[in-house]
Amino acid sequence: MEPGNQTPVTEFILEGLPNTRERPSLFFLLFLLLYLLTLLGNALTLLTVLCDPRLHALPMYCFLGHLSFLDACLSSVTVPKILAGLAGPGGRAISFGGCVAQLYAFHVLASTECFLYTVMAYDRFLAVCHPLRYRVVMSRKTCLRLAAGTWLTGSLHAGIQAFLTFRLPYCGPNHVEYFVCDIPAVLKLACADTAANQVVILANIGAVAAGCLLLICVSYASIASAILKIRTARGRQRAFSTCSAHLTLVLLYYGPPVFIYLHPASSQASDGVVAVFYTAVTPLLNPFIYTLRNQEMKKALRKLVCGQTLSWRA
């Protein structure tokens, strides 16, 4: 197509999830239930942290509150559009500006969560390996600065990704073979050579993900070494319990994106299933993992629920 005859794309059509069009009503109800439970679980976790002065003052739970907010937002960026697409063909359309906004928001939240997991690993490292210095090093001011830093770096990282993706011309097909505006699917529609973009974008994402994962691994290697030096079984169990929930979340978070971005030739069907897991299922599991494996969260949640029940009865 000659440059002079190219018409810029004004909207995209999201193809949605594979194998869902045969029974859209069933999948609509399934995703609606997942979304509502995700919002409820993360809202309860956030309220529990905010309403309990003891938890609110501890860095670990301050970061957990941020994680709950991120999970609720990440699910809200993707699942409502999935629901709209399942409700009818018109719901699959998204404007060019809306696609830019969705891609940017998706990567802001995903990369911020990546940085937050790294900060949470550092917090556990200090708590287990340097307990006497923990309160001094991880002060409330430091905690807030680290949390703000994750949002700042996440926004910067996502801005680079969005700029590199949408600086290219889009003038031909507008059907995105995915359920969300994400980089690999959108780049396929560009009316230009995307080889350089793909290399730079994947290198950027890979460097961030690998750097964060390396820091997490180093933190947990030090934690494991410190735990093995604890003489009592009860002490080892207590130290391990403070880290097990976070380690579980890290494994759930890093697995799916690595599959998608390091296997660009994989099928859209497999990518879609994997992506739904970390955008819809993992945000649902996170609050339950932390609540079920943390005694302090259980006590605070019971206190919150029982307190609200008594106030309503009064």
C-alpha cells in the first residue's frame, strides 16, 4: 500500500478469548463471578490493613495493601472488556485512543506489581536476616517512598512501551487477535517493519523482569540460609510462614508472562489462556493466599467482620 493511500486506523476490534463464542452466556457469568470475587477479596484485604492500626503500621502489610489495590485495578483493566465482548459483537470494538490507554494502564499496573514484589522480597529479607535493624531501616517513611517508587518506575516503563508501540503507523487490518490491547498482538497490525521494535520492547521487558526476579532470588537465597541457621523448629516455621505467601504469589505472577513474552511464536489460544490466568485468576487468588496462610491477617479480618456485624445489630 502506498503511503499516500493509507488511512489511519481509528478503532480496533478485539477478537476476544478463543473457544468462548459458542457459549458466551456461560463464560460471561463465569468472568463476572471471577471479577466480583476479585474486587471483594482485594477490597476486604485492603480494608483489613487500613482499619487495623497494628497492621497499618507494619511495612509488610502496607505493601500488601498496595498489592490488593493493584490487583483490583489490573483485573478492572481487562475483565470488563472481556465481559463487553461476550455480551455482544459491539462490545469488542475499542477506539484507537482507548487501545493506547488500555495498553498503557495494563503495563503500568503489571510492571508496578513486578517492582512491588521485589520490594516485598527486600522487606522479608530485612525482617528475617536483619531483625534488629528492621524497624530502623524499613521505617514508615522508607516504606511509603518504596511504594511510591514502584508506581513511578512502573509508569515510566509503561510509557516507554506505549510510545514504542504506537509511534508506528496503523493503517490496515484492525482486528486484534487477543482479548486486550497488548504489545505482541497490536504490533502485528502495524504498517511498518516491527523487527526493531520487537527487539527493543522484549529487551526492555526482559531486563526489567529478569532484574526483578534476580533480586527476588538473591533475597530468598539469603532468607533460606538464615532460616536454616535458626536452631528451633518453631522459629524456622515462623520465619518460613512470613515468606511462603509472598513466594507463592511471585511464582504465580512470573510464570504466565514469561511464557507469553519469551515464546512470541506460541499460538494466540495458548497465550490467551495463560494471560487470563495472571490478569483474572491470580488477582483473585492473591488475597486468599495471604489470608489463609497468615494468622495476623485472619485475626484482623475476623475483628473487622465481627465489628461490622455488631455495629449493624446495634
